[in-house]
Amino acid sequence: MTRLVTATIAIAGLAVMIALDAAATPPNPYKAPKLLALGSGVAPSGGFCGALPDPAGK
């Protein structure tokens, strides 16, 4: 297989996936997430994997 065939298949596959996604759930700009979301602003609680252990052992 050449690169042209592989690239054509990959782009066609992406187009099919985007078309199926758009057909299943039409885009709604009023319910879309923010373009740049760096977090919810809520402090993590419970089993947060990024939390470092407390050196004081509390």
C-alpha cells in the first residue's frame, strides 16, 4: 500500500466518524462546552490521583 492509499483511507474514516457523530447528536451551540476549559474551579476531593501525600501525615 502506498502512502496515498493509506492517507485516503484515514481521511475517509475520519469523515465517516464525524458524519456519524453529527447525525447522532446534532451540534447545539447553547450546550457546547467552553472553547478553553482549564478546570471546573472545584477543589478535588476523594481519590484524586494527582494529589500529593501530606508530609505531616495528616
